[in-house]
Amino acid sequence: MAGQKMLKFTSVERDMPEKRAPNLRRTDFAEIYAEYATAKAEEQASRCSQCGVPYCQSHCPLHNNIPDWLRLTAEGRLQEAYEVSQATNTFPEICGRICPQDRLCEGNCVIEQSGHGTVTIGSVEKYITDTAFEEGWVKPIRPHTERPESVGIIGAGPGGLAAADMLRRQGVQVTVYDRYDRGGGLLTYGIPGFKLEKDIVMQRMQQLEDGGVKFVLNCNVGDDLSFGAIRGEHDAVLIATGVYKSRDLPDADASGIVRAIDYLTASNRKSFGDEVAEFDSGELNAQGKKVVVIGGGDTAMDCVRTAIRQGAESVKCLYRRDKANMPGSQREVQNAEEEGVEFVWLSAPAGFEGDAVTGVSVHKMRLGQPDASGRQFPEVIEGADYVEDADLVIKALGFEPEDLPTLWGEDALEVTRWGTIKADFGTGKTNLDGVYAAGDIVRGASLVVWAIRDGREAAEAILGYLAGSDAVAAE
């Protein structure tokens, strides 16, 4: 009987949650997708073909049991669906909103390959956990037994929080140190509300705090508290700082040229009702300005869509390759175009006009031979330069790791030639005894879902270390 509720992909078409009209959503920072109604979530979940070899699951960094919780949703067994989802993913309501499903689970859905349109995995995942919070199924962590061992986690982003959750469930005493005044890292201050409303992050923070995770905020390790002091306070330490050093451009120091992280943080702080002097002065506010964003990744998409909502006169995105070769989500590009962003493909900055910026000198590009990564390398078209008017330029060129050994006075901490922490794959173990690392500070700037996986694996390895076995995390 249960099987009759599944395999509906031949009779039921793919149907995403309703998306608010561009003229409405460009005026606020609310999420752009509505929530599924129960019947619609069950209907869309029923399209799953229950594959013998589920490629959606194998292409999910967390290897979520996607077919199982889709089946349970289709059968109306939502609390069980939540429990299955939560077993492998610490924050399914967040991944359901911000994961690039088109490149991961949904992009590898078998029925998509057969021409029937992928199952709306991310939207169902979001619906399951939102319902779980509404119904009170999400409980504070209550370990069966409290343990005396303690772990210090540096960084309250997705990797650090995922590890904190797993360690507390085993009764370990956990303290999380973070430089910001709120936990969540980039979930709180880097990602705009139209993709991830901040009450969604704060409810998880509250759940962790209610479960006994201690937070030491406004704490700059190396200044306010030494790395050595944190090591001395705890039985093990996890470094999960992320990467926050912005890649730069030469001669990009005129007023009106700003870093993406500063711009997005200011906007998100305003959404909390904070006083932000740089925003109020106009320095980090796009209202009434001609905005040019340089970059083609997801951070650039966040910046252009934020500028639209702040009331910019115009918003253009310069990217040195074409649309097909950009690293950002195509879904985000479509949303941005709908909202009024103009993409200027095959364009790269050559310099800047004015002491207070008035324009970007632009090289027109063409795609040449493939580089070492296999992507066609952009080449300058001689004699085709022009100036793009701008009075706010946002640099969204990606992020690099900070020099942690120097900042923390811990020269013995080994790093790679890229500045990321050198750590064992699958465990996060560093060269320092009892010190582990997870997330972007190990792998470089990446996806939230990978940080969650790294944090969970590091937590498992730390549990082995505390038990005296130094066990390798299971794949």
C-alpha cells in the first residue's frame, strides 16, 4: 500500500513552492519562496522513484537519506521524516534553503535525467524541519550522561556548530568562541535574509544554548584570549574559523570601493536593528547609487540582490567569463535577473576612475584555451576597453584564510602553501596534540553543507581522542 504513494513522477509534474513576484520581493529582505502546504509537500515527495542506487544521496556531501524522508513525507509521517533527516544533517532547515541543490542532490536526481523534472528535494527538506520546529519536535539536547571532558571550538559558523551539536549529544562540555556578537558565522552575517531569514539561524542557536553549549562571543582569539589559554582550558580544541580574508584588486583603495563581507555584514546587522555607522553614512549603503559588483560566485549574487533591495539606481555584475562558466548558482543568477540586475559577461576590471570612485575601467574579454582546471581561460580583447559608471564598487572575488599561526602566536600550527590548516582528511586532526580543524579553514572557501560534514566528522574523531583511541571518523 505504501508503495502506491510513491513513483508519481509520471503523473505529477515538478512544482516548486510559489516564488514572490520580483516587484514585491525586491523591496524587502524576506525569503522569496513560500512554504509548501502539507498536501503539496506530500505530492512532490511522492514523485521520488525510490531508486535502488539513489544518486541524490551519493551526491549529497552529508549522504542524507533522501529517499527515506521523501517516502515518509509522502505518507504523512512527518515527525519520522524529520528524525531521519536530522540523523545525518545537523541543520536541514538551513541546507534546504541555501544548498545549491541544482549542483548536488537535485542535479543528480534520476528522474531528472529521464526528462521528468527533478524532485524538489531542498524545498521538501526545508518544509520538514520548519514543521518540526512549529510542532515542537525539535528539542534541546539532553545527553543521557554528562561527561567531564570539555572541548573548545573556535568559530560559531556551520562547521563549529555542527561539531558542538554532536559533542553535546554525547555529554561532552562544549564552549564555542567567536569574534562576532552573535553566533552563526556567515549564516548570520554573510548570507542575506532573502535566502536565509535570521530567525531561522537564531532558533538553532537557542536550541544549542538550551542544550548546554556555552558561547563566548565578541572574543578575538589572539587579542582577547590566547590560543594557548583555550588549549589549556579544554581537553581538545576544534578550529572552525572559516576564511574571511578578502581577495583584493590592485589600486582598489579609492573611497566607494568596498569588500563584499563588509557590505553584507552591514546589511545583515541592519536587519537585526543594530546601529551601523558605515551604513547610515552611506558608505555601505547602495541607496540611490550606481553599483558595480565584481565577481561571479554566490557572494557576488548576494551583493547584487542586496543592492537592489537597498534601492540602488542601477546594479551591474562584471564577470570575466560567460554565463555558462560562472561559479555561482544559475538559480541565483535567474533570481537576480528577474529582480533587475544586469550581468556584463566577459568583462574584467582594469582600474578605477576617481579618488572617490566614479567608474570602473573595463577590459572586454574572450574565452581562449583551457587552463589547468579545464576551464577556458579569459583573454583581453585589445582596444575594447571602456568605462562603466559607478559610485559604489563591491569586490566579491572570494576569500582566503587569515594567517592564524601569526595571529594566534602559534607558529607550530602547520598550514598548507595556501594558508589553510593542514589537517587529516576525515578526522580534521592537525599536527598539534588534541587540536582539530574543520570547514573552510581546511578546505578553502566552500559550501555550508561541506562545513557541516567536516564539523560532524571532526566531532566523531574528537570523541575517539577523548576516549583514548584517536579513532578515525567513519566515512
